[in-house]
Amino acid sequence: MNLREMNNVLENLCEKQIKIKLPTGEYLSSHFHITECAYVKKEFMDCGGTSRSSAYLCLQTWVADDFTHAMTKTKLLSIANCHNNILHGALPIYFEVQRDTISLYKLKSLNLLEFIVVLNLENVHTDCLAKDKCGIESNCSTGCC
């Protein structure tokens, strides 16, 4: 899900609490904060020698001992649009979540409940971007694709 899609859904809602659902089905503590809003651009070369780039909006979460400040629709919109002058609405949204280490998840979808908006996150996977040059078949049966 990208920034424009999320904004279109959230802007038309009355005030709601935001919950984050991890790919495991667990929910992040409801008193999480978003401590960073970053425009991340990655310039890299794949294993086949092709120069590539990618960009996304990264929202870093943090769970503190502050139990009185739940994330709301208005707060999330304000934070996610902090870089409005440089961001493009088509940027995908990722979340950094502190687990055993910092984990990166992609925003997959939103579920609208009566008083809550659930942000459904999905795992991020690596991939070979030069399968043709590496001799890896694109319909790999070993689970690597």
C-alpha cells in the first residue's frame, strides 16, 4: 500500500485509534509512538551489474512506558505527510518495529473497524534481480523465489 492509498482511506474517516498487526497475527502495543518519518532512497547494483534504485516512506515505531498516548488517525496522517514537499504519493510505506532486532515490514492493507483502523503489515523478502545473469530459473522450485 502506498502513501496516497493510505491517505485516501484515512482522510475520509472520523477519528479512530490506529493498531498495527504484524504478519504473525500479533498486535503492536496500542500505545506505540512513531518516532521517525523517513524518505529512504537506496541506490545499488544488483549481482548482474545493473544499477538500480528504490525509494519508500519508512515510519519507525517505538513502544514506551507512556500508556496514555494511543496513535490516532489524525496523528498518523500528520506524521506520514511530514515530507509532503518531497514525497510522491506512490511511495510504498514500510514500518520499522523493534523486536529482537529492528524488523522492517511493508504496509499491506488497512482494515476498518468501528473504532479502530488496523494496519496490516507483511514481511519483506530478498530476491535476486538478475536471475537471467545468475543462471537461476525464474520459476524456481527450491523456494528461493
